[in-house]
Amino acid sequence: MCGIVGLFLKDPGLEPRLGAMLTDMLITMTDRGPDSAGIAIYGRPMKGHAKLTVQSPEPSKDFKDLADDLAALIKAPVTGSVKDTHIVLDLPSDRLDAARAAIPTLRPTAKVMSAGEGIEIYKEVGLPKDVAARFDLVKMSGTHGIGHTRMATESAVTTAGAHPFSTGSDQCLVHNGSLSNHNSVRRMLKRAGMTFETENDTEVAAAFLTHKMHEGANLGEAMEATLTDLDGFFTFVVGTRNGFGVVRDPIACKPAVMAETDQYVAFGSEYRAMVNLPGIDTARIWEPEPATVYFWER
């Protein structure tokens, strides 16, 4: 099961409504995934700035003085904005890697959800409507985003096991399906230097794309490689700083629908996720083809 949504805005006038539109799409997919939910929002990058989104099961403890402690360690200014169990840390982009590496030492119980110039990831266990309310997602603005409602089949229902998974800067992935060779791919990626925090097969898919792009592939080439190197049934929606992409396995038994207008490109596991989008009645609607990569970038 699981439900996936995605929205790439062509019209800057819709950017203040991105969070509201994605939230509506996500909640509509509740019956496909009531265990947990998550969303990745991409904002317009600020030159010289980067963001680190961190989650904690004990936010009052872990987030107290975190920005100051991190600033002292990386020797750069850091500010933080707390949103329920997450904090978004703003810092100089040239200190992002150092900051990410420092979090496990400074706050061992906290986990990095995302890192990059534009991305913020919020995810928790619970119904999509409750997760959305906790983070006030409807008020968030941005250029594009993807979301996921989970029905766990491969691993435990935990915050760490919720989607999206982010294994590279400004990169994330959501998944509906099941990979049959994720253990062997995980071992290969570990030998290549990738690290993992869960047993979830979706984290393997995200890390696979990151690895391919580190080797020099662009987004389209990395997504093409999933069709030959990953076995199983899957629909992937991938977010990057500049856009998002979609790919389905060659059998394509997992549902997927797309819509495009002059204002946006939208993805949903089912058409009903998109019925409230502006102009949907005149949009071009289609089902993504099997073993075909689609992506949009600005």
C-alpha cells in the first residue's frame, strides 16, 4: 500500500500555498498509510546559507541550547527554529557537513532528517492529519515538495522508518512497494562507504541514488539505474534541490497518476489526491509508463 504525493510548482504565485496543497493531498491518502507520515518541502535557497533539520524524541532536552552548542563547535553562526519534535538549524553552507557530523556527538538521541540549501523534512508516527497539524504544514511555502503516508510491511513503525528518506544533500525519496534485493544492495553500498540508520528498504533506494550521483550520474541516469540494479515492485518519487522525478518498475503494479498544467506538475498514488488542485479539471492527466523516468527541474 502506502500513499505518495508530489507537487512541482511552475507558477511562483502558488508558492505560499505549497504546504496547504500538499497537506490536502497527503490527508486524502490516509487510508493507504495510517501508520506514519512525512513531507519534504523545498524552499528557495538563500545564498551562503544551508539548513539542517533534526528530530528528537526529547525535544525540550535536546533542542535546549543546541544552536549555541553547534555554533561553538563548528565556529560559525547558527540559529534554530523549533517545530514540535523537529528543529531547523540555519548555518553557513560551507559548514553544513561539519554540522551534520557533529549532531550525533552533541545530541546522541537526535537524528538528522535532512540537510541542504533548500530541503526541510518533517515526519512522525501517526495519522497524516495529526502529523500535518503538529508541524503546521499548511502554512509552509516553497517551490516543490513530496510526501508519504506509510503502511509498514518491511520494518517497524517508527519515526526513523517513516518516509521521506534523505541520504544526500537536498535529496530525498518516497516509495510505494517492496524491494527484494535490498539486503545485497545495502551490503554493496556499505562497502562503498554509505551508512544506514534503519532496516527499511526505502533507505537503501535513497542511498543507491545518492551513490550513483556521487559517481557522476545525473538524476535521470541514477533513476534509470534503479530499473536494472533494484529488484521488486516499486514506485519512487525523488526530490532534489531543483525538482523532482518519478520512476516505476517494469511491471508497474503500484498505482500512480500524474497531472500537468501551466502552473504545476502533480503526482498522486491515486487521482483523488489531486482533485482539489487549482485547474485540475483542465490538466493533462496520465499514468506514468512502466520503466520510464520522468523528471522536472527548474
